[in-house]
Amino acid sequence: MPQESLEDFLKTGHYSRKQLFSRNRILQWSHSRRYAMARRIVKPYAGGNLLDFGCGDATFLAMVHDLFPRATGAEIDRAQVEDCRTRFHDFPGISFALTSDLARPEHQGAYDVVLCTEVLEHCLDAAVEAALDDLSRTVSPTGTVIISVPIEIGPPLAFKQLVRAIAAWQRLGDYEDREKYTLPEFRTMLMADERSRIERPVYSYVKDAGIEFKSHGHKGFNWRALKSKLRRRFEIKQIRYSPIDGAGKWFASQAWFICTRSR
């Protein structure tokens, strides 16, 4: 464990600086509540072997090191993995790997808890299926898979777009380049069921020695459609919502699926 305080350490992570330490109080509160929810959900499984799939700057692994002294963070971007390895060199028991490494035998069924937060909404359809394969393959037969995704339909969408507009006015991060909706698109997602779809922009970026990655933003993501995909692979034991646990999906910014492998 590093000598500086946890807060000082978290500020070394680029995602953490943008989210937990944002100048926008609503964004700061919402992300803080999301991490707090994740900690509450994983706490009953403390002491097990944890995999954080799509760990980003590994903020969450630092936050739960007291609960999970053995943990692995996985990311698609080699530079992100190397940055985490450098920053976490004083955290015994925490290791990092590329998501492509998860196909190796040592990862098969090796984790009591597999966590995937705020990742699948960014994946193209084929990448969603590949990620779900990884989650199913790496969790132990009696383990738990926890997935969180943003709610970008219904009333929460209207509130989120307002907050993003305020953040853009404050010139925070990349919110000035936020995704915008046409009126028909907004109406479709405001009234969405699990079959509702709009065209989702695809973004390309090049990292890792010229390898091109493609991803979505949040626009057009439908968490209800993902729920149907999860049911084909996992048994969904519970669905919870944040930032206010127990308030229900109409007042939530994220949905949390607590799953086990299908028998």
C-alpha cells in the first residue's frame, strides 16, 4: 500500500480525476455513489479472488484492496495496463493483464468475483459477445459476475443530458464534444423498451503500435436490451440501481446485474 493517503493516490488516475474529483458537484456525487455501490455489492465476497474486467485506471481495485488483497485488473489497452502496473507497484497482490490474456489457462474459472462496470455500453455488438464470453469463462463455477451499465433511456436520459450540457458549459473534460440527439432519436430513447434502437455512432482510435480500436459512446445504449443478452448466459439473481440504492430504475443512472453462471 502506498504511503500517501488513498485520496492522494486516486488522484494519480486519469479517470478518477475526471470522475471522483470533477468540479461539477453532480458528476462528482454520482460517480462517488457508483463506486460506493460497487463496494457494497462486492463486500459479501471479501477475501475471494477478484477480477476487474475493463478496470480503467484501477480506481476500484485501490478502493477495495482491504477487502480483496488478491485481485487482477484487465484492460484492452497495453499502455493503460503498463500505467496501472507502474502506479500500483506498492500494492501487494494486485496484478494487471490485457483482456486478450484472459484466454490463458490460468484465468479459466479462477475468480470468485468478476466485476465489469461501465464497459459494455462502449462495445460494438461483437465485442459485447466476446466480453461476455470472457466473464463466463473466468468466473469460478460457484462465483458471481457483477455488471453495471448506464441507464440511457427513459427519464434518466433527460436528466443526464441536462447535466452533460452544464458540464460542457463549465468546459469540463470532453463534455463540450458530448453526443447529441435529434428530436426523433430522443423521443425513441425516452420511450424505449428492450427492442428500441437508434443508430449508434462508432468512434475509432489507434493505440498499441497502430492497432485500431472501435467503440461507442453512451448515445443509444439500451440497458434493457443487454438484460436479454445476459439471460442467455447467466442467471440474474438481482438487479440494483445507483446512485440511490432502492430508488428504482426511473431515478437511476446505472443498473447493476448480479449474476451467476447458468446451470
